[in-house]
Amino acid sequence: MPTRYTAKLMEKGQTFEEFILDCARAFGALISLRDSPDEPIPAEFKPSPYYSTAIVAAENELSRLRAMTPSQAYEYGVEEKRKKMKSALDYSRKSQEENDQLDAMIIKIHDWQPPTPEHEELKKFMLQQLEVSKNRSDYSRREIEILQDKSPTQIYDEVIKIEEDHLLYCRKHEAEEIERI
């Protein structure tokens, strides 16, 4: 069976040069065109503006956060903790509602009597699908417990760390993209 790279060769015929350029989309500067086999290869490559824009945004956010007074940082931590706690509680509630729906269907499937022996596998399959679809409640419960134990200052410090990590990530990937180009 032909791959994405050999299909044109086998179905339409390709020159050696066309085949090389098509395969080159999986490497180096052309990797951004990997999933666009019919897009023309540009004469010049330029880095995507994504990372440079993200770097500026992360630097600005870090500057804003670091410029906060201790009182402002504390209030920021209080608000972030409130948002995170609301998100975790919402997720927990939604997960429980979904699990309740799944459990209701599981009861109906357990009560269902398959009309033929051949339908037993269908019943097993349906039960399996319902079971694997259940949300784990321990994650959100643990997240809520962790958040309850954190001070607003700890939350503020975590946000700073997340922004610093994001900035390093963007700088690293921008440099790699420039190197590929």
C-alpha cells in the first residue's frame, strides 16, 4: 500500500526531483509543510510570528506580575486561587453528572436481556464502553485539596514560575525554528 510520500509516484508518476521535494517535507525547514503536500515550497522561509509574539506577551506578563507590590501579589493570588477552585469544583460537578448518566445507562444495560446469544458480546462491549468513559473523581478531589492548602502567595509564585517556564519554552522553540530555517 502506498504511503503519503509514494502515492503520487505510484498513481501519477513523479520525477526524481519532485519525489525528493515531497519527501523533504518531513525534514528541516520544510517540516511545517509536511501535512500540506500540494502547497508550493516557498523560495524563502521566515520564522512563524507565533513564538516572537508569545515571547513578548510572556515578558510583558512577567513584568506586570513582578511589578506588583506584596499586597497586590497577595490579592492576585487570592483571585487566582478563587478561579482555580471554581474551575476544579465545576469540573468535579460536571464529571459527577456525566458519571451519573453513564451509571444510569449501565443499570439499563445490566437489566437488558440480549435477544440471542450472539448479542451477549454486544452487551459486554456496551458495558465496557460505558466503564472506560467514566471520569475519575480522584483527580478533581485531589486538586481541590491541594488548592485549599495553598496560600495566595504560593499561587502567585506558581504563576510566576509558569510564566518563566513558558518564556523559556518559547525562546527555545523559536531558536530551533530559526535553526531549521
